[in-house]
Amino acid sequence: MTDQYTFRNPVDQYRQEGMPEQHQEGPGLASELGPKPDHGEDTYRGSGRLTGRKALVTGADSGIGRATAIAFAREGADVVLNYLPEEQSDAEEVAQLVRDAGRTAVLHPADIAQESAARELVRAAVDELGGLDIVANIAGKQQYVEDLANLTTEQLDETFRTNVYALLWIVQEALPHLLAGSSIINTSSIQAYQPSPGLVDYASTKSAINTMSKALAQQLAPKGIRVNVVAPGPIWTPLQAAGGQPEEALPEFGQQTPLGRAGQPAELAPAYVFLASPESSYVSGETLSVNGGMPTP
């Protein structure tokens, strides 16, 4: 069985021909996505890099959050899994994979776009794990709107509340519990640098996340708490099939990258592990792009 350390050609490591047209009602499920994404279920091999750590992962039911939760567990961390109630079936699969790795999995459905729910999520994570030292903010809302005239205030508000406000609420609530050596990892996007015309609201939130994280990194560095960002490119997740892309664009999804294909969630997990682990001890305020070679500033 191959793993993330196997020497391979990244061009043909995964599907090259784009994705079939399909649609799911939001928020979308990994179990209904075709082809199935690789979250590292059969490929991620841990090496004890996060032994004894206590992690909170938002958006942990599918996509990048799922891959990160699996990787954290296989590296030795206990994990609180956050997701929307509609994603329960996916989340239970992830919880089982975490437990199969010999670690604690805590299921905590909550809509973090609501301030009270976001703050309660952190309090519950601290209570369940007996502390917290990794916060991975991965959950996000993305809905494609071709014409700006059709971008509603409701969608704008929900996108910012999910992607930006929730990040701030979660970090605020977590800070009293984070000791020196803790790590906060936020999630931006290639959209912060190369925004698509139909993702005005989403791209704006991702740019805000980059800037907010750099400011937080400077504020928290004297306390020994590092803040970094992962910026994915086109990654095959339910978000894309649940309105994140026009359905007719999926057959060419990811083919604009220099590697010529969409990325898989499993290809993001090592970036989160690196930024969570002490091996990145001198890295803070940085954005690590994982986008198939698309140039960023």
C-alpha cells in the first residue's frame, strides 16, 4: 500500500480528466460525491508527530477537514470534530477512523456561523479533551453567483459569518486555554490571490483570513502561540458539487493548474500537520499554498 511518502509523479498521481457534472444540495456529503475523494483513509501514515496533542477541527466531516482530522489522529492527537448537523453520517465515519487510530474522537455538530454555537464549541472541546493546543479552522461557505446583482445580502452575511467571524470567535474563546507551543491554523484559498468573478464574497473572505492571521500571529507570538494559514487550490470536496462551482464547470475543474488536475484532500493534510507540529516552531504569520503550482505572491 502506498502512503504520503511514496515516490510518485504528482501529475498522474490522481484523476486528470476533471470531474463529472453533478449537484448536491448544500452543504453536501462526501459519501454522495463521485468520484470519491481521497482523504487519506487508506494512504496517510502517521509517525507520532502530534502525540498527546488536543485538536479542534472545524469542517471535519468531509474534504480538507476530514483529511486533517484523520492525519492528526494518526499522528497521535485526540480530535474534536465540528460539522453541520446535516453532515452527521460523514462525521461518524471520520470519528470511527480517529478511534481506529487509537485516539479520542468527540463529535460536536454546530453551525459556527452563530456566535453562541462557535464559542460553545470551543468550551465543549476544552471540557471533553481536558485542554486544547491545536485549532484548525477549516470549515467554509462557498456559493458561486455569476451575476453580482444576484448576490444577496443574506448570502454575503452568511459567507462572512462562516469564514471570517467564526474564525475570530473560535480563536477568542480558545486563547485562554492555549499554552505556549500551541498552534492556530486557518484556511485561505487561491481565491485570495486569483479570485473567480463568480466568487466575489468567498474570495473576499479568504483575503481577509490571510490578513487577519498575519495580525494575530504578531499579537500572539510573544505568548509562544503560532498562527499560520493553508491556502488550497482547486480541491475535490463536496463544497464544489454543492454550489461552489457551476455544474457545467466540473469537467474542467483543476485543469488550469500547472499540474493539470484537481487536488485531493489527502494532499492538504500534511500541510496542517507540519504547521501544527513543533517542527514548524519558527514559522508564524505565513501562508502555505497547496495549489498544484498556481503562482501566488
